Amino acid sequence: MAIHGKLFSEHAENQATDPFVQQNKKLLKVSMAYGPVWARTGSMVAYQGRINFKNKGSGGLNKMLKSAMTGEGVDLMECTGEGELFLAHDAADIQIFYLENDSVSVNGNSVLAFSASIDWDIHRIQARGGMMTG
């Protein structure tokens, strides 16, 4: 007999096929069919399929130094493979941004995940700290 109950009938998986989809306001569903993803270390809640996780720290030596100098940034893991990945962090609400030849500055503490195809870096913003941009 399959698992069943109110929890499963009221909280069915979002079947949208976009790369990033809100499963609910606190849980992000990532379709790995669109390629590798950078995700906040420790944010994996569940996954379906064959997904590999590789700790990347702050994203390499140069970004690690920038993170140390600015106090900004976030430890990341590279997620590769096939299937669906579910991510969350500290019960924070999820906002999805799609960038098309544009950039955005985001506080590192607010980063949950982004496509590995995004060119990103850590920059100091004025004298008060730093931010990740992509």
C-alpha cells in the first residue's frame, strides 16, 4: 500500500516545468533538467532522481578571499545531475528572479540558489559590507 493521508493530498508536488518553482512560499523546487545549480550549503530538504552535491565554500579562492574581506557571501554547494531538488533555509519566504541580460545585487544571507550559468561575484558596497551580484 502506498503512503497516503491528508498531508499528501493537500500538499501535492508542484508539477510546473520551469527551472525554479515555488513548491510553497518557503520551499523551492529546482528542475535539474536545465543544468547545474549553485545552492546554499545545507539547504537541501529533499531530492528525487540522481543528484550530486559538491561543497564549493564561497565559490573558489578569489571569492573566498573577497568573502573574508567583506564579511559577505555564503557557503555554496554545486548541484548536478537529473531529477528535482527541493531547497529551503530558515523558513524564509522564497522569491524567484529571472535575469535576462541584467544584473542584481543581493545580500549573501538572502541567497538560496541560482543557475550555475549566472556569472556572479562578491562586491563591497560602500563602507558597510558587501553583496553578491549576478
